[in-house]
Amino acid sequence: MKLPFKLIAILVFISLLGIFAYQAYWLTGLYSTMKHDLEQNIVEAMRMSDYNEMMLRVEGLQKDNENHGEVEVSAGYDSDTGKSYVRSSTTIDRTDTIAKSSKEEIISKEAPQAALHTDGGLDLILRNKSTMLELATYFQRGLHSGLDIISDPDIAVYDSLLNFQLRDKGIVLPYLLEYLYFGSKTDSSYTYIDTIVSLSTPGYVPSRKATQYNYAFNIHSSRSYRLTIEPINKLVLRQMSGILATSFIILIILSFSFWFLIRTILRQKTLEEMKSDFTNNITHELKTPIAVAYAANDALLNFNLAEDKKQRDKYLNICQEQLQRLSGLVEQILSMSMERRKTFRLHPETFNLCDLFPALIEQHKLKAGKPVKIRLDIKPEDLAITADRTHFSNILSNLIDNAIKYSPEEADVVVHCRKTETGQIEISVSDHGTGIPADKQLLIFDKFYRVPTGNIHNTKGYGLGLFYVKTMIEKHNGTVTVKSEPGKGSTFTIRF
């Protein structure tokens, strides 16, 4: 079953639109995921920088020979539950001059307020990665709170570590780093924020679109780092550049493929219409000479016209002309069929053009139904070419025949043959006929194509002549061109 072209075009368009929509949905989802991961990386970089800064301070305290006290963090349940909790502590000893974890014990009495708790115990907490990270963060904050009593955070060191962490994660953007303190009155009637230290990339001034990331590093969240950085949208797109480029190339390939498919369908549809017109036309062309020859032969046989020499010669000439016409038609059709075979071969030979044209000119003058004037100009007179004599004769015959057919009332045809400075043979056939519109000149060499003339078909043809000319000239490694102007005539030039 043949689907209408419009339906095929609609299905192709819907398919292409669906692919584009899915690709856009997938890229949007990927963009959101990568942006979220990048934001998580920024927060993680702040946490790791804080941890490394804290470890550097601990290493500094290890070298101190005075006892600075004990840092302790605990986690568990409150005393109402009666459940156990975990407490770990780190002591800096002036005698050992090292920091070490002194103990980790289970206690079931008067537990401090727990940072994290669960009815299933710590074993359930440790099974969940996100919960483990949260637990580690709380331990880090607890250690931070104890360590900050001994030594204040070094914002310059933290800034250096943060810059390294961000670069390591591929985030190279200017930023503003602030060390903040959140406080309030005893009755919480008034809260305030103090900026203790502020550092930034030289020359960087945050814009209105800048994004802020806060990281509270103590148990009570009263102290925190705030990182102000420009939106990471461009950075995400830069990281997606490879995927975006690949997707764009795929979309271009798909678009071209669908366009080529539609174009091929249109060409096939046009070719099908041409074949249909050709079949109708060729049927009429075949029937006409057969009918005329049959009528002439019937008159000779049944009406005793064979005894009258004048009448007999007249009808025999009619039969001969019609048979020649039929032979020419069949010859062109067979030539097209042979040309498509892989076994098709030319048989080139060298001959003079002055030996070829006289017979062709006389033949066309005899079969033309109008006055014909053909002028031949060959320079030099002994100009010779190497080509397949039969096919080359058919090429010239087609060009001369077209010049005569498309000349109104009287045909005036000029044939020029010359050798160019580059050594090529150039043959042109000019007429003063109806001419060809500029937008149709590239199509006249297509198979089955005929220049549309509305409902008027004064000139018979089947759209094979010029296709045959172009095909055979290309087989001879030559070219054929046309220059034409409607109402003034045409000039066909072959070079090889």
C-alpha cells in the first residue's frame, strides 16, 4: 500500500520532532544533574578545606611543649532513653608532644545531648553512606569546637586550601571568602552577624547574580565560612561542551538524513510522474508510425495503387519515413537501456567531421516538415576527432533535430566546429527558436524531462534526447552546456 506523500512528510516531521524533544529533555536532565554535583563539590571542597586546616593546626600544636588541654566530641542518646552513647577524646600532652586519641568508650549513665541518634544503634547509622557523612561532619564540628578554644582558625590557610580543592575539582572561578560569627542576645530578641575576616580573588566584586555557599563548622553553627561565587551555569556548560557538540552533530546528521529522505521521495515521485508521462507519450509515438505505415500498405494492397508507379512510390515513401521514425525511436530507447548496462562499451575511432555532417544535414532536411537552413562552419576543414562514430553521430543528430523542432515556421541552424587553444574539440549548435527559461535550463538534461508548455503540445518528444546527449558526452569524458534566452534561441556546446 502506497502512503500519500503528505502523510509520509508528517510522520517524518513528528519523528524528527520527537528525537529533538527527547534529546533536549535528556540534555536538560544532564545539565541539572551536573549542576547539582558541581554545587555538592563546592560544599565538599569547603568541608575538606576546613578539615585540612584543622589538621594543620593540630600538627602545629603537636610541636608545642605545653599542655593545651583536651578536645572531646560525643554522640549518643540522652539520659531519658537509657541507651548507650559513644564518646571519643583527643589530648595534647606537653610531655609526649604528640596528639593522640586516648579512648573510645560505651557509657550508659547521664549521656550528653546526642548529635545523632537512632533506635537501631550505631550499626544502622554506619550502613547508610549519607548518614555516615553526616556523622563525620558532626564529629568534625565537635573536634572543631574543642580545637578552636586552643587555637583560632587560620582563614589564610583555609583560603589557600579551598583554592586548591576547587581547582582540583575543575572549578576555576573568582570568589569572595568570609569568616562569619552569628550571635544573639540572651533572650534571642536580637540577632547579628559579624564578619571576622574577608578574603577575595584580586579585583573580584560579586555581581547581583552571585551565589553564596555557607558552611557552619561548629556544633552550634555560630561560626561559618561563606563563599560567594559567580553562577556556575557557564562552567557546567563548558564541562558539557563535548556532549553538547556530539549531540549537535548527531542532530545535524539526523536532520540531513531526514531532509535527504524527503528529497529522495520527492525525486522518486517526480520520476514516477515522468515515467507515467513517458509511457503515455511513447505509446502514442509508437502507434502513429505503425498506423500510418499500415494504412499506406493497406492502400497498396487493397485499392490497386501498386499498379500506378507515382502513387506506389508515394505510399512506399510514406512507409519508409514512418519506419525510419519508428526505428529512431526504438534506437534511442535501446541506447538508454544499453547505457545502464555494465557491459556497455564505446568503440572510439578517428574520423574527420567534414565526412560526418553532410549525411546528417541532408537527412534532417528531408524529414523536416518545414523549410530548413543549416550552415556548417568547420575550422580547420580537416578537423578530426576520436570518438564512437555511431553514438557521436546520434549526439549531433539529437542537437540538430531539437534545433529544427523548436524553431517556428523556418529553421535557421548554425553548426560551428573548432579546436580550442587547450587542444579540446568544441562543437556548438545554435538556433533562433523558442528558447528555454533560465530556471529550466538545468533540468532539460534529466531523464524524461520536457519543458512545460501548458496545454499546448505542438512539438512531439519523450524527454530522452538531451539525456542521451549528456550521458554519451560524459562517456567520452566531455561536457555539454547550454545558453538560451526565451524568444531568441539556444546554443548547445559540447567539449571533449
